[in-house]
Amino acid sequence: MPQGLAGSDVTAQEEDVDYILLIDPRALDRECLSKSLTGYDPDLTIITVGSFEEWRSRKLPADPSAVLLIVGGGKVGDLAICEKIETLVEKFKYSPVIVVAETDELGQILKALECGARGYIPSNVGINVAAEAIALARAGGVFVPASSILTMREAINSVVNGARCSDSLFTPREIEVAEALRRGKANKIIAYEMDLCESTVKVHIRNIMKKLNATNRTEVAYKIREFMK
């Protein structure tokens, strides 16, 4: 099997080549990544192209065993990138599509997976992690960076702990009033919407201010926002 091949090094006559397709319109970037991957694992065969159309024009006899789509600093949430991922997933039904991007933001990773990607490699990981991610996807798994798992766990814990804290700190009525204050509603509006006397609303607000150690409504609204993050 040819080793470490990129770009025009692979021809249509080499029908037994098991290769990874690397798509990036930036020639230097894709060649650098290809060289890094094959330098780490010489058994990898990588074909680099600037687009799906370029790959198709080469009329290779077999589909790749995996597809690396490099989006660089682009946002996976952008419509054009989402459509590109979905198109590749549709075209390569039996080849996992792996997104390589600069950010490891959880939202971007989840969006890529939602579009059908079988892996997400951020640029802050080492070449060894990238190679293992490709191997996992080729074996049928799904790769996401460990940092995103930790972020997800922290977000879940934050929500759970925040809910527990709010339940113990405020009464159900105070939670409703606090939410109304956070939204900037006046006492009269709060009283009307909650079917309370305005004087009762003022009592709830005083209790909330005391529990939050706030001196005015603006400070209450700010602390409530911070508290609910």
C-alpha cells in the first residue's frame, strides 16, 4: 500500500488504495496537516483536495475510508458550513466525515454532530490526538475533544446546583418575583400578573434584597442574572 501520499501522488490506477480524503481550499494548510499526520503514522494514505468537486473530477475508483473537512476559523453554525457538512455526509454514506476547526466551543461541536459529522477535532489538540480521532471514526466511533465533555459536565452541574440553590434560598413566590425583577417589570405589573397586592410584592422584594445582600432593584436584577447563569 502506498504510504503518506497526498494530492496528485495517488492515481486512479491505484485501485487498492485505502485513503483518507482531506478537504481544505487552502493548499498550504492542507499539505501541512497531511504531512503531519503521515509523519505521525506512516501507514496513513491521505489525498488532499480543495473541494469535493476537485475530488470528484479525479475519478478515483473508491470512496475514502474517512473524510477530513477543514473549516479553519469558520463557524459550524454558519449555513454554508452546515450545508457543506451535510452534503459530504450525504455523498459519502459509508465514510465518516470529521470536522477540523479552530475552536473547541461546545455549541460548535454539537452543531457539527447534528449535521452528521462523526468527529470534531479542534486545532488545540496534538497531532497524536487528531490521528487517534481519525482512527476512532474509521472504526465506527464518534470523537469529541475531552475539553467539550468537561464543559458539558460543568454546564449540567451548574444548572443542577443552581436549581438546588435557588430552591433553598427563595420561596416559590420569591422566585417568581425575582424573575419579574430580572425582566425589569414594575411593582404594579408584577402585582397584576401574580394577582397580589402591591404591598405584598414590596414585602417579597425586601426579602429578596435581604437574601441577596442588595441595596436596590438594579442590584437585585444584576445579582439575579449572575445567580441564574
